[in-house]
Amino acid sequence: MNSIAIIPARYQSSRFPGKPLVDIHGKSMIQRTYEQALKASLLSKVFVATDDKRIYDHVKNFGGNVVITSDQHPSGSDRCNEALQIIQKEITAVKYDVVINVQGDEPYIKPEQIDVLAACFKNTETQIATLVKRINSTQDLFSASIAKVLLNKNKEAICFSRQAIPHIRQIAENDWLNHFAFYKHIGIYGYRTAVLKKITQLPTSAIENAEALEQMRWIENGYKIKVVETEFDSKAVDTPDDLKKLLTIKE
């Protein structure tokens, strides 16, 4: 099984323009993310997919693999799909079975997280896979910036929401964590290449638009998302404030 990690990295961001190139203890965020992905043992290749020449040139300068994609993609999944087509048609004759979408703003992602996700595809029935971490903080539980995931008995995602789901009736909200296992979404995905192509051709859905969570489009169209629990939390950099917090952490 050939697995490739593709790291979407766009320059424009409403909350933090140019963040892939910001310095984190002497290296750019995109370089740190790339180097972490290289440490995963189940990957055959790692590429950055960007729509910006500044990022493209920077990745080339540190010796990374990179392709230029359209600047019109609404999501990282769409960018990954175009990048895969370019890689397989123009760069290598290798056909990849699985794509791991590593978020470009995760400079300290654990290689173990990538490997556990890639390992899901040893089961031939796995279409899409992602990671979750159990929520232990009431603040996180009710934060609209953190996507929550509801699971079925087969460890598949039933629903993603920015709200705390399910609602625990007749229990005070500050006591919900003592009555139910809530999970936050860790934003890394794996897809079979054929499935990735199909889901990026689906029209957006009402729930997806309401929550701004593309995963709901896949679920609404009948795709199954395998979920694996991880003990490692996310350290995503969405805003300049996130970067300030991250810079206080020693390597």
C-alpha cells in the first residue's frame, strides 16, 4: 500500500495571512510540518500543495517536494485532490492508494498520529479516516472553534458539530463530562485516492454550510469516516494569538 502525505498550504487567510511562512524557533511553520511528516514510517512520499509562489519557492529552498495548485479551492481536500493528480501525471509514475491530508498549520504534529491514521487503510473497507481526542475541559466542550465528533459503536463518525453533542438532558452543563465521553476532532484526514476524487466532486450540503465543516457533506452522501482516538492534542495555529502561545513552548 502506497501512502502519500499532502500538506495544503495557502498564503491568504482571513485570520492570519502568510502563516505558513512564519518563524517558529528558527524554522518556518510549513518546514516544521513537512519535517514532522517525513518522520512517519508508513508514508511513501510527502508533498506540499500551495497556491502561492512564495511558499513554493520556500519549500524548494529547504529541499521539500511541492506543487502549485489553483487558488480557487474551497477546502484542503480539494487542494489535495488536485495535487495528487499533478503528482501522478507529471512527477512520478507511482500510483498512490491513500492520501493523508496533514494540515499545514500543525508544526508539531506527531509522526505517530500520521502512522495510526495510515494504518486504518490496512482494512480494505476503510474509505476515510480521521483522529479524535477525548475532551477533558468544559471550556473546550463549549468552544465553537473546536469541532466535536459523535461516534457510533463501530468507531465511525455520525456527526461533526461546533456545538457540544449530544445534549445531556436534566444535567448541568458544567457536569456533562462526568456523564458522557465527548470527543474533539483532530484535523488530519486519510482518504483512499478514489474516494478523495469522488467526495471533491460532491455539491456542498446544507449542514456543511451551516457548520463550515466539509466532513458533513461526506456523511450526508453516505461515506463512512473511521475514527481513531489519539492521546496527542492538536497545536494548530489559526491566529497570531495561537502563534504567541506556541512560541512559549520550548522544543
